[in-house]
Amino acid sequence: MNIQHFEKNFRFSGRELPTIARKIGKIATYCKRVKDASSSIRVEVERQKTKKERDQIMVTVTVELPEKVLRAESRKPDVIEAIDRCIEKLEPQLKRYKEKWSGKANARKAERTKK
């Protein structure tokens, strides 16, 4: 699993980076293909000047898998909260991907077509 992080108008503190890496690593529990060398995870954090202070930090998480690219975006006042929300958004996407591309799902389809 290859994790890349990019920052724009923002700097991670010393305690935030390991916490974010741990939270992003939990994505791999949903689908084994996330752990492959052919997949990568990209985390982009950007601070923007907005009228609403709660929307200043925008986090985008992109998961590149074989045959599919999954993406989630969130705006929150804190980076950790935004990462948590992105993971919540990615969880159902990863489950659908796993069902579609896992061997069990394809075996069930083949079994149904035989009948």
C-alpha cells in the first residue's frame, strides 16, 4: 500500500501525521486489494479562506485500485475530523468494490448462470 500526502497552505503537526496514517491504514481492513502494490492512497489537505471557519480545511482522499478509483472529500474545522468523515464515505464504496471484484461474487454469478 502506497500512501502519499500533499499539503497546500497547511502543515501537519508532529502528532497529526501518525494519527492520519493509522486512520488511513484502517481502509485496508475493508478490502485486501488496498494492500497490493498496484494500489495507492492519496491524501490532499488544503486550507482555504472561507467565510465559514468550519469549512476552512478541505481533505480529499483518493484510493486508486485495479479497475477503479474511489474518492471522498470533506470540509471540517479539524484535519482529523475531515479524515474520519472521508473514511466514513469510502467505507461503502470499498464494500461495493469488494463485492464486485472479489472471487466469491464472481463465483456466485457463474453459479446462477448455470441454473
